[in-house]
Amino acid sequence: MKGNLQIYYDVEADILEIQIGEPTEIYFDEIDDDLFEGHDEKTGELKGFKIFNFKKRGGMKDIKIPLPANIEINGVS
């Protein structure tokens, strides 16, 4: 996986989105309650995650991201 890691949190909807690399067409599989893994439709490469009810799941304390990583955080309040 190459490229940037983008993190966006929607406060009103309580959804955290993590995107890896450049945007592509993605399909999502539910891998746990309210936790979805996104894959590139053509290559199957892991492209990100969506976490619904993020605050209810514990918020940022349980997020682990391997480093080094380029991180861009948008929409945090």
C-alpha cells in the first residue's frame, strides 16, 4: 500500500472513514458490527475502513495505524 492515509470523522453521523492511497471505486464488506473494510473493485486491494457509531465503540483510543504514515485529518471538531 502506497500513498496517503486520509482520516475523516463525521460528527453528526458518528462515522469515521479511513482512506488509504488514491480514491478508486470501492466495495465494502462488514467485518464486525458497524465496521466495514473497503477494497478496490478491480484489484481487491485494501483501500480503507468505515466505522459507524465510532464514539460508542471507544473512539480514538482503540485505533492503531502502522507508522510511518502520511496522515490528513479532516472534519474533526
